[in-house]
Amino acid sequence: MIRVVTMLLLSAILAPVVLAAEQQAAPVFALERVADGLGVPWGLVFLDADTLLFTEREGRVGRLAIDSGEVSYLGGVPEVYARGQGGLLDVALAPDFAESRQLYFTYSKPVRGEGATALARARLDGNRLHDWQDLIVTRSTSDTTRHFGSRIAFDGKGHVFFGIGDRGVRDNGQDLSTHASCVLRLNLDGSVPQDNPFVGRDDALPEIWSYGHRNPQGLVFDAKHEHLWLIEHGPRGGDEINLVLRGRNYGWPVVSHGKEYWGPQAVGEATSKPGMEDPVKVYTPSIAPGSLLLYSGKAFPAWEGNLFVGALKLRHLNRVALDEAGQAAAEERLLEDLNDRIRALTESPEGWIYFSTDSGRIYRLRPRAE
């Protein structure tokens, strides 16, 4: 049985987290560890109030019973290209999950000895996934094992979005003949919406919604404002939060706020250029984002409408407050003393924030009782 450890009972190593939480003006939260001993939990989604589904990058789909801590694994998962940054990636409930029992997945699929980011769906029945269907195996193969993306978002209008990195090939950023370095938009059945921006062009793939993204690692749709938010890795410095708009070019690798890994030389021609979209927020130095969550405010009203980012390199939970114009107005760094790479984020039905770490743990933030 997976042991549930409350904030008050965490070891002395985590004691500074308690102090950090208590010193905040509002909201005050408790941190609880709800599972450990897992692989790398890459995607998280709630099936119901007591059941959290998670993917492990190595290729497993697990189910966690919140009350008991019991973990079980599902059958029916195909082979994944679990090399480098590739493997089984995100998971999301179909908009009609209550009736269809369908789940959407992104993963790196083996293609002639290399990996390509794919979007798939399958039906959950008992302890097994049935009718696994690749909706699209993207044109994104490369001989690297880097920058697969890939998170999933729905717009509530019959479309699914997901992002793909440049696959370690910078020239892909401005090449519309590849899906790499792009956000794609599809109908829920995998077909191409006829109002996609590049439909009908011979020099572009019709699934592309936006391009010039180095490596998208978080994607959420704000239904209230009809905003699609994305966070992506820059090179050394220059991680970006972007508001993703139809047909726009986000600049990589021509425009960047980062530097080369081998020295202080800037990547690209400039940090801004006409015809290329500027980010809403830039992180320098890089925090290495792993995920993105738009918070509802159910349990923490002061955080309503904020973006939360899991940081891998700088190892904290990053909170960004947006103003009415959709600009980043303030930033707060939580759980720095946890000292763990925060990978995935999700929100429970009651509004508690759950997150996973690369050390194989799942935690949650809940309001602290007075």
C-alpha cells in the first residue's frame, strides 16, 4: 500500500517547505506525498474524485487510488520509443469520457529505428486499454532522442491540440514541411479541420496551427478567454510562455532569448523580430519547464486563473499571475526546498493541485486546516 504522508509528518528534509508555506500571506497550503516508488510519471489526469491516472515515460499507464494509495497498471499499451527524452508522454480524458471512456495519449513511436511523436486514443475498460488507435504519427523523426514535446489540450469545440519540439534539429523551426517545432490542431477523430491556417498550401502540412517552437512542454486551453497557453524550453536561458495564435510564427531558431550551451554567444539573430511573436514571459536563467496548469481557483481562490509551471532544472513550482490583458503580472516560486524535478501537474475535482516528480513521487497541495 502506498503510504500517505502529510506535511506535518514529512521528514526533516522537507521541514523548510512547511516554513515556506506558513510564511505566505495567502493562501496557506499543506504539502502531502501520496505515492512514491514509481517510474518517471510524465502525465497525470483524474478519472474520478478518487482515481488518478498517470503515465510513466518508460511505457506504463498506472492507476492510483487516492484514499488507499494502491497502484495498479493497465494492459494494452503499445511499444514506445523510450530513449532519451522519448517514451510514453501525456494523457488526457476525451471531452466525452463519461460516455466514451476514451483517453488521448501522446508518445514517441518507433519508426524505422527512430522516434516520432504520435497522438493516439484508446478506450478504458476495467484494467485494460482497448482499440488503441494512432490518430497521427507525425512527420518528426530524427536521429536524436530529444525534443519530442508533448502535451495535449482541448478547446471544447471539437478540436485537440498538441505540441512537438524541433527534435534537436534547429532548421525544423522554420520548415512547414515537417511537424517538428509545431503545435498541431486536429479534429477529435484525427482528421484535419478545414479552417486550419495552412490547409491548401503545397509548402506546408495542414495539421500545423503554429510553428517556430523549440520544445513545448506545457499546453492548456483557457475556455473563458479562449486562449491557448504554451510553455517551452529555450536553450541555455530563454524559456518562454507563449499565447498561441492561429498560423503565427514563434521564431525559433531565428529569435531567441537563450545562449549556446558551449559559450556566451546568443542563439538566433535577435530577441524580437517583425513577423514573429514575442513571448508573454521569458525565464532567464532557464527553469526548464516540465508542464503547465491553468488553475480554477476552487480550493485556493487567490490563485484563480494563475498559470502553474513545474520546473525541472531549478526544481520548484512556479506560479504566474496574469492580468486582464493576458500579460504576466507577477511570479512566485514555491517548494524550492523540496529539491525535486517537478514533471507533471493536474488539478483534482475539489481544486487541489497534484504534481509528479522525476524521482517517482506524486504530491499534492491542499488548503491547510486552521
